[in-house]
Amino acid sequence: MLRKFLLALAALLIAAFAALMLTKTLPYYSFEKGISFLTTKSDETNDNPWFRLGFYVHITTSLGVLVLGLLQWLPGVASRGPRLHRRLGYGYVGGILGLAAPSGLVLARFANGGLVAQVGFSLQCLVWWLATWAAYRAARRRQWPRHVEWQVRSYAVTLAALALRGESYLMYYAFHTKPIETYLTVTWLSWVGNLILAEVLLELGLGRYFLREIMRRLRPNLAA
């Protein structure tokens, strides 16, 4: 019961974050340069077509895979049948492999904070791509326990956007760190910390729990 409550709470938190990010993303589609995050970039960067393309692809697809990934973890969605589960999975995997991670690599080239931030964001995108590919390959081979474990790791990196903002607020307001110290720390901590937490949760049986719950919901549809 406690486990289901905590998972439901986590799902609500992610859903609320996705809604918040949607409200913050919509103003960017005016394609003006003087909006929020874009004001931290130089005119040269803002005028760079690769940066502009990478930015708009990334903010769009990252929000999409965040929602698709959340739906994949809700056992109730599995009750709708394997076809929906598979389609959501294809959307999640395709969004990361083809769009979100590659566009993130483009943005990493223009990251504020110099080489430390550029390397951090680049490695995040590479790990994100590889973990998602490993999850997809395991599914194609019908290696379901391995698929779930890699999917947990992939979604842990997907949630780095949430962790980055939460950790930034915590460090800045609770520990009074300088802005550049906060930024460079969360550049790495947001995804490395999530992966460490994912490994701990997997050791505690989170992967087995999800596999058991989802397969239990899918079996009636598979037998029909």
C-alpha cells in the first residue's frame, strides 16, 4: 500500500511538473529572442540556426517524452491492452533517439558555464540515448526484466529536467550557493544523481514490481 501511495505521489509530481513546463514552454513559440532562457544567450548564439533548431526541437520533444514515459509507468494504462502500451513506447523511444537526445547534444555545444557544463550535458544526452536504446533492444528480444530495468534508467535521465530545477532551488535558497556554483553542480547532479537513485530503487525491487504489475494488467488482453 505504501509503495503504491509513493508511486502515485511521484506520478502526480511529474504530471504537475509537465503542466508547469508546458506553461513555460508556450511563450517560446512566438519565436522571439528576448524570452526567459534565451536572454542568457548572446546575439550570436540566438542567431545561430543550429542553436535555434536544436532549442525548439528539444523543448518540444523533451516535454512529449516526459509525458509518454509517465504513461508507460502507470499500470492502469496497461489495462488498455498491449497495442497502446507498445505505441506509447515507440513514441517515447523514437522521441528520444531521433529528436530529444540529438537536439540536446546540439544545445550542449552552446551551454553556458564553459567546458564543464558542455561535457556534463553532452554526457547526459549520450547516456540518455544509450539507456533508451538498450531498453528498446531488450524489448525487441522479449527480455522483459532487462527491458524494465533499462527503461527505469532511461526515465531517470528524462527526469533530469525536474531534478535540475528542484536541486537549483534547494542549493540556491537553502544553502545560498552562488549562481555559477549552483548551475555547474546541478548540470551533473541532476542526471547522475537520478541514475544513482534509479540503481538503488532497482536493487530494492522497483523493476520487479513494475514488471509484475504491468504484466498482470497486460495478460488478460494477451489472452483475449
